[in-house]
Amino acid sequence: MSLPRTMILGAWELVAFQSRDVATTEIRYPLGQRPRGLILYTDDGFMSAQLAPENTEAGTEIDGYIAYSGPFHVDEAASTVRHDVQMASMPELLAQPQLREAAIVDDTLTLSAVLTDSTGSTTRSTLTWRRPARRHQDQARPISRPKW
């Protein structure tokens, strides 16, 4: 199934981040059970992602904040998204383009990648994102302006 580029545009909130060991099928949650995050894809071809564990949730593999941004490209026929990272809080993200398998069903975006580490262990990481509730002008908080 193809992934039209226009479907990925906009804002997505992180719902889940899990890593599955391909050999053992063991599942880990690198940012804990309730991670926080936001990924944005703009019409002019840039993306920005920010991920963090919920507060100081115990048992997370990644202690801090992850942020990266740069141009992106969608291969509609292959249903993949390539993030060409230009800025990142994790230097290893700058080493090569970050390729993700992508799928959108209703208001849910799934991005997955398979990685093999230096020990030969292969892991499939899957991040699940949902469209946030749309804010309308009448729902936005008014801006307080000083009375001069």
C-alpha cells in the first residue's frame, strides 16, 4: 500500500515507543510505558521530532530528551520516510539518513526501523503517533497584552 506524502504532513503526538528483539521477541520500552513526543512534517519538506520519557519515569533506557530535525523525503511507492538529520541531540543520528517504514491508518502514524548493533543483535523499533485534537481559533487562549 502506498503512502501519499500529503497524508504525513502536520503534527503527530507520540503514543508509544517499543523495541522488539528480533531473535528473542523480547519487548522493551526505551522511554517507558508513557513517553511524550511530537513530530512535525512541513509542506516545504522539513521535519522536527522531540521525544522524552514521562517526567522522570523509572525504568527508562533513555534518560533524557531526544530531538532531531532536518529535511525529509517520502518514497510513496515503498511507504518509507527518510529523515536527513541536520541537527540532533544524539550525534549518531547525524551519521546517516534515518529510514523509517511508515503506515497511516485513520489518525495513527506508525514509523518503524530495524537496526543491528555491533554485537549482531537486531531490534525492530516502532513508534506510534496520533494526530492531536485540532485547536480552533475560538479554543485558543487569548494573548494577554499589557495596557500601556
